[in-house]
Amino acid sequence: MDMATGEMVRGDIEVQTEASLKALKHCLEAAGTSLENVVMVRIYAVNSGFYSAINRIYARYFSVNPPARSFVPVASWPMEFDIEIECVAVA
């Protein structure tokens, strides 16, 4: 979701990954923590072929000491998006 408009982000996997990570960062900051305190990330994507493209964007957000991560290919969702990212962080 676009943090400014609340609308579904449309675009290729890089656009969606960027929007997902921006939203994740925003949620972490609202909870009083940050990307630096993330200890685990799980990425769900509808196509395992997206791995490299997702990694390019992900590396910009977690460039130093990246957290443990898993990449899970999944079937499509009932809404029109290709990626979901969840994490565990310490406060």
C-alpha cells in the first residue's frame, strides 16, 4: 500500500518491493524501533524468478549486517500484488 494515499501500489516487482520496504520502515519507526533492529525478515513472492530484482532493492535497506532472511515463493493472492514482507525486530 502507498503510505501517502492508502492505495494499492501498481508496478513491477521492484516498485512493489520498494513500497513494501518503505512501509516496513514506517511501521518499525512508528513502533519505536528501526531497520537496524530487525533480526529476521520473511519475503513472500508470487514468482521465485523475482529473487534477483527483490534482492537489488532489499540490499539498499539492509546494506550492513543484514538480518536472517527467508524467501518463500507462494501462489497468487486475491488482491493484485506480488510481494509481502514481514519482519521481527527488537525494540
